[in-house]
Amino acid sequence: MAQENLPSRITLEKICAALDVTLSQFFQEGNSENLTKKQKEVLGIWNDLNANEQETVMSMLRGLRK
């Protein structure tokens, strides 16, 4: 069941692109100095969303891409 909530690599790459961070920065533990205040806020909010809410956010972000 837990696997159902894991994002695919493609989804992770899109999240990273939206946040302007690398995959390495995204998964960096205990050291978030490289993230801006806004990026930290977005990640905090993201972590509180369920899978459906995350997909809604991703759809919104994709729609903003030009």
C-alpha cells in the first residue's frame, strides 16, 4: 500500500524543475541551506498533501508552464 503514494521519477523531476532544485538538493537530508525560504515553504506544504492533492498541484503547475 505504501508504494501507491510514492511519486515516479518523472513526477519528482517535474517537482524539482518547478522548485528550481536538483534531485540531489530535493533529497538532501538535514541540510536545507541551499533552499530559499519559499522553496522550504513549498516543500513543507507539499509534504502535508495527500496523493490526490499533490496531483492537483502538479496539474496546476503544468498549466502555468509556458
